[in-house]
Amino acid sequence: LIIVLITCFESHGFMINLITSAMMRAVCNRKHKASEQLVDGLGRGEFADNKDLKCYANCVLEMMQAMKKGKITADNAIKQIELLIPSGIAEPTVRAFSLCRDAANDIKNPCEAAYALLKCLHANNPKYFFA
């Protein structure tokens, strides 16, 4: 019974994450008009040099509280990860954020900064990378 409850709880949390991800994707896609093909490519580690895609990435990362006004807010992101993502996936994701906290330090443009963070996260956690 305990195993079933834990599984149900984890599955419920996972479903909430999927719904939240879909919602963020829809909101940011409406704002920045990045093509579905380019957005899907991010999940495969394909980082096209496209302004709308970079600003889409910034929008999603800001909604996730991983960035604010072009600055990486790694501590906020780590709190969100630990709260919302199953532990097996959270651990390498937290490690990647810790490694990438300075990835956009010298970048002034918020969209470019978000893209630099996204590339760093993928490089340090390709197995559990999602966008």
C-alpha cells in the first residue's frame, strides 16, 4: 500500500509538472512566436541561432524563476527543482544549475543570457534536459 501511494504521489506530481510545462510553453510561444520545430529541437540539444527561440527560452526560464531580467537566479531555480521534480531527476539537474550559475555573467541581452544558460544546462545534464 505504501509503495502504491508513493507511486501515485510521484505520478501525480509528474502530471502536474507536465501540465505546468505545457502551460509555460504555450504562454511563451504566444509571446515570442518560436516555431514548434525549433522549440522541440531544444529538447534534443539543437540550439538554432534564432532571436524568437532565444527569447522563448528567456520567457520559460523566467517563468521557472531560473532567470530574472537577464540574470541567472540559480538558488531560486534549485529550490523549484527540489520542490517540483522527482529526486532521481532533480539531483543531476541541481548539479547542472550549480555548474551553470555563472554561464551568462557577461551577457547583457536577456534572451542571449537565457540561451547561454540553456546551452550550459544541456552540456552538463543532457540526459534529463528538457525545454
